[in-house]
Amino acid sequence: MKIIGSLTSPYVRKVRIVFSEKKVEASHEIENVWSADTKISATNPLGKVPCLLLEDGEAIYDSRVIAEYADTLSPVGKLIPAESRERATVKTWEALADGIMDAAILARLEATWRPAEQQSPAWIDRQMGKIDTALRQMSAQLGENAWCHSNQITLADIAVGCALGYLAFRLPNIQWQIQYPNLGRLYQKLAQRASFIETAPPPA
């Protein structure tokens, strides 16, 4: 199997961490979807990463689908509960974390890719508002618990860790560690795991 994606995408990082935690081997092919010579559409018609290429040539995307598939490949460290209510809870955490990543990427693209005279401060503020609201919800749901769900790491924690890591990487002015110390403690614990260390984005 081969994971196609960049070193800086938080969605790619989420998938790579899941494979690492599950002890499932998958190579990583670096692909920059913003490059003029990108070939990502050959495997994912949506032109997005990550994309998982199976041995028989079938392609699986997006990150949520890949993560769920990877969790079935090994009995090691079940990351998504089987029971329907618990499963929905973990997947809702993932959706919340992915929403933060979506908003952060949109805000960053607006501020860095568009000429200054064409940028929309209202659009950026809207995305930042989504991030603020989602962080508040995350902190409230986590409370004083050690993990997002149950008493062990799940996909919820991985997704949250990737979202927080992306904010620290691309939007360091958001002081979420100070405002929400419980999220800061969770992130520091996750950052010490081999799966997070191995997938940390390169220096900006």
C-alpha cells in the first residue's frame, strides 16, 4: 500500500499516524497538489490528498475513509469503537477536528494565495470564528479526561492532535494552549508518541 500526500497536510498526517498506531506498513509518496506538474488526479479525481493506493491499484480517499479502512487492517489498538453510539461519538470528534483543519486551511489560503487587494477580511474572520467555536467545544467535551473518548487513544485523539498541530504549525498566533490548557496537555501527551514525532511537518 502507498499513501500519497504532502508532508504538511494535516489530513495526510492523520492517516499516517493511524497506520503507525495500527502497526500497518504503508509507503509514503510525496505529492504537492499545488504544483503545476501534480499527478494526483490520476489517482483521486478530486485532486486532493491523502489518497491510499492499494496493491491491486484501487484508490481510496479521503482521510476519514482511509482512517476507517486502516483500522480494520490490524487488531492492534482499535481506534474506532464497534458499538454504534461510541463509534458515532469518536467520528463526531473527528468531524470537529477536520472542521478546524478545513477552516484553518481556508483562512491561510485567503491570506497567502490571493493578492492583498482581493482578500476578504470577512471571509478570514468567518473561518477564524469557526476555529474559536470548535476549540471551545473541544475543551468543554474533553474536560479533565485523559483522552477524548474512553480510557485510551482513539481516532478522536489522533484527529484532535492533528488539528492542534496544524494550528501550531500554520497559525501560531492562535493561543489555544493558554486559553484551553486541557487541550494543551492532551497535545503535549500526543506529541510524545512515536507516531506524532515521525509525522511532524518540516520547519516552516
